[in-house]
Amino acid sequence: MAYTLLLRLAGPMQSWGSDSHFEIRKTDQYPTKSGVIGMLAAALGRSRDADISDLKKLDFGVRVDQPGETITDFHTARKDSKTSYITRRSYLSDAVFVVGISSDDRSLIEKIEYALNHPAYPLFLGRRSCPPVQPLTLGVKDDGLKVALLKEPWHGSSDIYKNSVGQEQLKLVLEGRGAGVIRRVNDSPSSFDFHDRQYESRLISEIMVPKVNTENTDHDVMSFLEDLE
């Protein structure tokens, strides 16, 4: 049996970069697996060179409850007393995501939940300048990842997204080859060591699913599971 911990990742700004180089720091449109695993490792008090193989094995999924808006900040930095250069850093503003991490080891999932609520190190949403707002954890569900993400009510916060046309569905991102848009991303971490950072690629599938509002949870989850295989 699988158990799933759901997280609500929200804050003034977030930045989840899987393709950033030197002066250009991009952000993906939803949280990366490497970014979330980094946050879990920080909460658990693990050092940069610690083993993260147990966290890497967690089943991982994201639901985009509020996509937010991409903004870019320009910084002037000095290389030396005579040379300066411009850096570009992109962020997501006013975004809200529901992230699921799942395992058949309930004790591990509960340990992670406790650590996120009592973190050993400060937590941030991709970058140190992006702290999360509360609540961060939404509880451990006695469901697998897909079902837990489908059943969870919408956690957006903006009336713009709540009432706008075309927002009856949400983007759901799951690992593996499934229905919808299939992409390959390079965000599965093997090591966060400053001297030996290692990432592997993984396949992800994007599909649109109905939004469940808190005032109306009459939602047939099982009818959508076949579309996610």
C-alpha cells in the first residue's frame, strides 16, 4: 500500500530551475524534483554530501493549482574593480502548487512530514530568497500519488484564478510515460555535493484534470485514472 504526503508550495516568489547557466537563472513553470528533494533534505538536516537515494526513490507529482506569472530580476555584479556584468534571474510570482511524495514506507513519509514541520535548516522554494508560506504540509493520505493529487481540493488563493474562464481544469504532472504531453527533464538528483553535483533525466507526463473546489467535492477520482496510465 502506498502513502502520500501532500505539500502546498506557495509564497510571494518561487524559482525552480532545471536549465540555468552562469548569469542566466531560469525558472521552470512548476517545482522540480531536485528542488523539492533539496527541501526535504534540508528539513531532515542532511548535509550537502549526504546520501539522498531514499528521497530520490520517492514517487513524485505536481498539480498546478495557480500558475502565477513569470518575472525577471536583473542584477549588476562585479567581477573585479574594473569589470561588472548583468545577471538575469527569473521567478514565479503568485503561484501555488500541490506536490505529492509517495512511498509504501509510511514511517519514512511520516518522518519527512515531521521534519518539514520542524526543519533542521531553513526551507525555501527553489532559492534562498523564496521562503514558503504556511501551511506547507497537507497531511499524509492513505492513497497512492495519483489518487491523492486528484482528490485534494483546490488550494489556489487568487480570485482571478478562482473565477476566470478556463480554470475549471488543473495541470497534473506525473513521472513516467502516460497520457498527455510527455517531456524529458534533467532534474533527478543523485548528489548535491558542491564538488560533485549529479543529476539524471526522467520522463514526465502532463495531463489536465478537473479542479475540486472545497465547497463541492463530489468528484469521481477513479474515472480519470485510466487517462493517467
